[in-house]
Amino acid sequence: MPTHFSIVVFAVIAAFVLFQLYNVLGKKVGRQPQEDAKTPVAAGPGAPADGAPRAPALDAAALAAVAGLKARDPSFDPARFLDGARQAYETIVRGYAAGDREALRPLLTPAVMTSFEAGMAARETRGETEQVEFVHPPRADLEVATAEGERAVARVRFLAELRSRLTKGEAETVDERRTAENWTFERALGAADPNWVLARVEPASA
């Protein structure tokens, strides 16, 4: 990925929830990912190129939500973080659907890679292959960013509209679905490695 935004899953969460990531992605919700978009962040260092999705501007509530982390890590850039989080989200969703282990392995902890492996292996045993496309760029909203001990923790709410092509033998099924999820990322404060890791995946309200 262009930002080298590595993501990994927090080891203490239930493996069952992680294993059901794809099922969570399959839940339909009513809100469009492009609805209620806020004013884009002005271009600057690290900003997306023209035409690429831009992180929404943070309102007063969001700025208050990141104050706890900014107090410990003044260099935290919410717009840059959201751009990387969105790219990470797309990479994980596509990689899991395609069974792309090489793409997923550097993005997941061994525990989560094991759970993802189980899901991908089960699909392969059934003789199924899948491709996922994003109908619209996913929407990412930063809900909270804070410091918990020596960890930085940030929760992002993703809204996406996906088109899935599931193939088994000569049969192909095409399905479009809207999804809503909360992804919680973390990283060690003050560590030489600046990469964020994924701590939790949960369904979100529409």
C-alpha cells in the first residue's frame, strides 16, 4: 500500500467475531456511504491526489474526540490517519474475498491470520472463488482517538457499498450490499514503528 499502513488484529478479542468478518460485511444497511459527506480537508503534505477520496473535515465533536491522543502525541494527523485507514480497509476486504494470503499476512497478527485462513480455506474447500468491488469509495469517520496507557487507540466507522461475484464451477452469483462496521486501530506510543494495527472489527448501526 502506498502509505505502508499496516494493520493487525488485537489478540484479546474473540476469535469468533474476527472469523465472522466476511459475514459482517454481508449485512445490508440503509445508509449510503457517500451520504452526508462533509467538507474535504484542504490538500497538504500527505493529502490524496486529485480525484482520490479525501478524509472528511473534523467537526467540533470529532476534534474533542481526538484531544486525548493529541495531548500524548501532538504529531497525530487525523486526516492522514483516515486516508491510511480507508486504504487499509479496502486492502483487507479485497484480500480476504480473493484469498490473497500474501496481501493479508503483513497486515494481520498470526492469531487473526489463522482465523482468516480458516474462512478462506473453507471457501476453497467448497470450490468457491470471490471478487469484491467497491461501488463507491468507502466512507470513513473517525469516532474517537485516545491514549490508553502506552497505546494509541482510534475507532473508525466505515460505510461501504460492495459488489461481490461468487463463482462455483460454471455458476456465478452477483450480489450488491451495503455495509457498516466499526474498526478499532492501535499502535504503541513512542515506538519506532509508526504503523497502526487493527484491534477490533464490529458491526455498526446504519
